[in-house]
Amino acid sequence: MNSPVAAGKAQSDAGTPVPDAFFADLHLHSLFSDGTFTPEEVAERGSEAGLGVMSLTDHDTVEGCARMAQACQALGIEFVVGAELTAEFKEKEVHLLGYFFDPHNAALLAEIEKFQAVRKNRIFEMVERLNKAGIALRAETVFELANCRSPGRPHVARALVQEGLCATMDEAFERFLKKGRCAWVPKCKISALAAIALVHQAGGLAVMAHPGLNHCDEIIPGLAGQGLDGIECFHTKHTAKMSKRYLNVAARLNLLVTGGSDCHGHSKGKPLIGGVKLPGVYWQKLKAAHQARAGCGGASLGAAT
Ligand code: AMP
Ligand code: ZN
Ligand code: FE
Ligand code: FE
């Protein structure tokens, strides 16, 4: 786990003094995709962890954002709309985090709906493969358990555990679901350039999530030249050395810096909220960049209503 750099008494680009202990977590999941917490639980735990800003970045959905915005407001926490899209560039998988976009944007919602349909088909395909391997799981069981529009492999894994077909989620991934195993079905990905354009046309900023996990350093300059706004330097699975490396990459390419825990609730072990705290100075720079782009000079944070 990385240790974020100290914020100190820095000034943001916007000129706003940043308090010493002001931290953000800009990468969080809820049960609207493959997390296990409700948006209210995410907000509550973020508040307990002392966060000043949070974003909900569920996979291929913005459904939880309105509830999360409301819960954050009640707790005195700043909220920014977000989502995580699985994309690819030059045959490399990258995860793109969109922030500040209009959650009602028609083009964005239409694209999200397409991906949700593909996710549903992928579940049917995974279950069919499991059945062929003699594992008696029903697709309906997965959909009932997932109870959301963005079902994924973790839901299949949880269903296998629930039905007593695997002892743990790790076993489910190891035996059936990880790449190359019998029930693995590749995920449909949007082109990274299309995803960036989609987020931009909806008024948002596009950030590459956890570059250290996707082993895609060589494509960062290309994407930066094509509109990528930032990179997630701080992440649960980035070591301090990796975070430092990406801070250097961001400085060199003039990219914004973000960070988040990528907490999925209990679905991948213990909840991670609070484990990664992005110093407020980076949040202020992100916000200032959005405001400059939108020409709104400080009015809207793009929170869902
Ligand atoms: P998908 O997007 O449907 O391909 O599923 C990917 C998700 O499965 C990611 O959030 C991974 O972190 C998660 N995942 C991968 N391996 C495991 C595991 N052993 N236990 C729990 N979740 C996992
Ligand atoms: Zn996830
Ligand atoms: Fe991701
Ligand atoms: Fe994530």
C-alpha cells in the first residue's frame, strides 16, 4: 500500500489554500456494480476515514451517484460524479475514470447501456461454459445475487460460493474465472480514444486508473497527446515507488494527478476506504482544471441530482 505525500500548506492552482488534513478518495465502488456497500455505506465509511472528497466510480454505471451525492451532502463531504470504463489502446487494456461529467448526458448513457447489455450476455456465456464443465450454476442465480445493471465476474464468483460450488471467491477465480480458465470470457472494451471523447463531450475529465496494474506505461504519452487529462498515481496496489514514478510521468506530460482506494466493500477482502488518501492539493488542481474547461469558474461540481 502506498503512503500518499503530505499536503502541507500548499496552494492549489486555483489559489485556494488547501487545509493540512484534507484528503480525497476518487476511486470507489458500490453494489450498483461489483462492490458490496450501498452508496450510503460508502459515504459513511469515507466520513469515518476522515475524507473531505469522494467520487463513486462504479463500472459502466452512474446509477449510484445520486444517492451517494445526497449521502455525502448530509455528511458535509464534497462529491464528484464518476464512473470506470474498461477500454483499450494499442491492444492494451486500460481502465478510464471519468469525473465531473453530466450524469444525464444522452450519448454517455446510451454507450453505458450498450456495455450493460454486453455484460449481461457475458454472464450467460460464462454460466454456459461452467455448465459444460459440469458446474450446475444458473444464470438467474447470478443475476439475482448481482441485482444491478453491471454484473461482472465477481458476481459469478460470489454465486459459485453461495451455491456451495466453490469455497471462496479466490477459488472461483483460480479454478474457473481467471484468464485462460474454462469459464473465462473476454470483456468487451471501448476504444480509449472513444471513451475519452465520450467523457469530454459530457463535460468531464478522463483519467487513467491504476496504470501500474495494467502495465501500460508506454501508451501514456500517446493517450496524453490524444486528450487524456490525468493518471491515478495513488492506488491501493501501487507501491510508494510506483506512485512516485507516476507522479514524475504526470509532471513530464502535464497530466493531472488523482488517487483512490478502489474499494469494493467486502468483495475483495477487507474494505479499503481510507487506505489511500489523495492530498487535497491534487483534488484542487483537478477541480480547477474542470472549472477552466467548463468555463464555470467554480459553480458546479457535476454532482448528480
Ligand atoms: P470483470 O470486470 O467482470 O472482468 O471482473 C473483474 C473484477 O474481478 C475486478 O474488479 C477484479 O479485481 C476482480 N477479481 C479478480 N480476481 C479476483 C479474486 N480472486 N477475488 C475477488 N475479485 C477478483
Ligand atoms: Zn470492480
Ligand atoms: Fe479498474
Ligand atoms: Fe475500480
